[in-house]
Amino acid sequence: MKIPCAERLPFVVSGLAFLQPALTNSQFYNLTLIATALVLGSKFCLSEINRMWLEEKCVSTLSHFMSHAKFSTAEMQHLYALQVMHLYKIKSGYFIIDDTMRHHTNYCKWIHGVFVLFDHALKTNLKAICIVVLYYSDGESIKFPIKHEIYYKDTDNMPWQQGKQSVCISKYDLAIKMLEWAINNGFPHCTVLADSWFGIGPFIKGLKRLNLSYVVEIKDTYTVRTPCKKPKLTPKGRLAKNQYDLITLPKVFKTILTFTKCGFAADKEKGKEEKTIYHTKIITGRLNSIAGKHRIIQSIDPTKQTTKYLLTDQLTWEATKIISVYSHRWVIEEFFRNAKQLTDMEGATIRSEQGVTLSLCLVSWIDFLLHFENNKQITAGELSKESLTIPSIVRQAQYENMEAFVDIVQNNEDFLKKWFEVEKKNIIRKRKKRKELIIIEKAVEEQLDLAA
């Protein structure tokens, strides 16, 4: 049994105030009610949110707000971008691209955006919404989601799409679309970080068009153009146009005998020894399937015996810097974890496109507010403080709610009485009565005429 919400969290109300131009007062109130309940531990279930607010708003009211209320999520996203730029005065940093799936059970029906997709983590097909996310990090305490797009598969025609025709846009095109949107909304040209699913020629071409630098992981199947030892001739004996051989990345790096050890320095105060994390090799060359000259590194984890290949257009960077920059990509994985564990992104089962979009926006805005609260606590006072985890910020909010709850209980008997009534109503749920099976009618099966 969760403690009821005593009041809307002040940092949620003030933090989301930038959305007020796009919402009515009632809509803004409903939005902050839902956001507060999610931060305080409610599942993304309107019935549970309703219970945590002691039925202050009925479920049908919240459902209508999510799915049918008249407002523009595009306008709200634009206001969000303006607020972020106003608060942080961003000049540089990292754009991080990744995708995740919002899973559904086998019993899901009539939920917008659900497709049968292959999950590479689970190695199986499942019903899910695939979400491509653009995230920002300055490399330190400033972190927040910028935008998201839902990936619509072109080959599915599922009943839960309610007959809606969706246009399939590839994931890398969605990523380029979001990056272009961010730049048009005032974000600076940051370095793009992405995993191997985006380490492909068309995506790199799009980044070059937007004049964005990048560090992306690539697969080991790519080939490098190396000068051929003997001149290549055409069948007629003339000198061939392409005077190079194609060699796979593992074979290219196998010919390089020297490598560099990267890791952490010794810490005498804490008694920690020097620790090697990666063995790295580096080349500058051209891949056959990705245009342009690049810096390519091979990074081997000696403990796990795993190998990664990273590609960047920064031809002067050394291996240590490339790996250090790419390591900032991990913050988007933390965002996905917090979105699923803290704000129950996977639990939302909204039937409309507006509802799905707003639920994803809410998850993003809450992540922004929690990181902003953390950043304020770090920079408060003359001396900077150590950064806290996002679950720690959530626990602080839950503690403040507990204090406000105790204060209301001590001074307001009606609140306590209402809490008991709401909880008592949900204690007992009766099972459906077993119906007796009866004979409705006796009938004779019609004999089918067989064709001669």
C-alpha cells in the first residue's frame, strides 16, 4: 500500500510551468497530478494514479485528458526545447541516439503503435512499440531527453492499429529527423554518439549533411580499402580504376602488432592499483561502405575478451579520447532504465496516438526535471557537491511527500477518512459466479451437397 499524494510536488509544478501556454488550467492540473504520482511511485496506470490522489480526479477524466483532450504535443515539445535552452545555455556536448522497445503482453489489443518486432536482446519476436530517442549530455551533470519518434513498421497490418495507415521511416532517418529538429530549435552542433545499429553509410551521410561530428560503433563485417600490392588490370589489359583490396576489420588490425593499454591511474589515497580496461589499436583509412576518411579504433576488453570497433571523423583524436567520448553514450541506457523502472514507461497502455505520445513525453519531461533538480543541488552554494543518482532524487521527493502527508493527517481528519474509504473499497473483489451449462437448442447438422 503506497502513501497517498499529499500535494502536487512543487518542483513538478514549477518545472512544467513552461507548458502552460499550450494547455488550459484544468489540463495543466491533470498533467501535474499524473507526473507527481509517477514520481512518487505510482505505476503508469490511471486507476492506480486515481487511488494515490484519493479519487480527486476520476479515471475517465484522466483517460480523456491523455487521449482526447485538444492540445498539441508538437507545440509542447517546442516549448520544452525553448525551456531547456533557456535554463542551461548549452554551447557544446553530445547528442546520443538509441532505440528501445516498450514491450506488451500477449494479451494486448487495440493499443496504438504496437507491431510484431524482433528484439535483439531477447532474440525473439514480440509485440512492442519501438521508440527512437535523442538524448543530450554535457559529459557531466546536465542530461535530458530532447525528442523521441515512434518507429512504424511497414509490413504489419495489426487490428490494434485501429485501421490507421502509418508511413514507415527507417530508424536512421528518424534519428536524422530529430537531429535536424534539435538544430532548428537552437541546439548547438554537438558530437553524435550511437551504437552499431546506426553505424551505417546512410546515417553517416546524414550527419555530414548536418555538419555534425560523430563517434559511432561499427560492426566487424565492414571492409577497409587497402592499396593493392600488384596493379589490377581490366580484362583488356588496361589499368583498373580501383587499385585497392578490401580487407575485413579484424584482419586489418591483426597485422598491427603494437597496441596501447587504456585504463585508470592508481589511487594511493584509496589504495587502488592501476587498472587496465582496454587494449586499443588505431588506423586512419577508408571503409568501402561508408564514404570519407575516418579514424577507426579496435578496442578489446582483456577481461571479457570482447571487441568493439569505433569510427570517428575526428582524424586527430587518439584512441583514449575516442573511447572516453564514446563512453558518454551510456547515459541514454540509464535513461531507459529509469524510464522503465521509476516511471513505468512499459506499463502505459494507451489506446490513441495522442495518449502514447503524451505518455512518452511525460516520461521524458520527468527525467529532465529530476536531472535539473540534481544539477541545482550540485551547483547550490559556493562549493560544488557530488552528483546524486536519479533514484536518490526520487527518494527525496517521496520523503517530502511523506512529511506533507503526516502534516495533513495530523490536521485534517477528512483526509484520513477519505483515504480509509478509498483503500477499503479496493480490498475485496468478488469472483464472478460460475454459470451452469445448459442445453439451448437441439439442431440437425445440414448435409453439404458434394459437387459431382
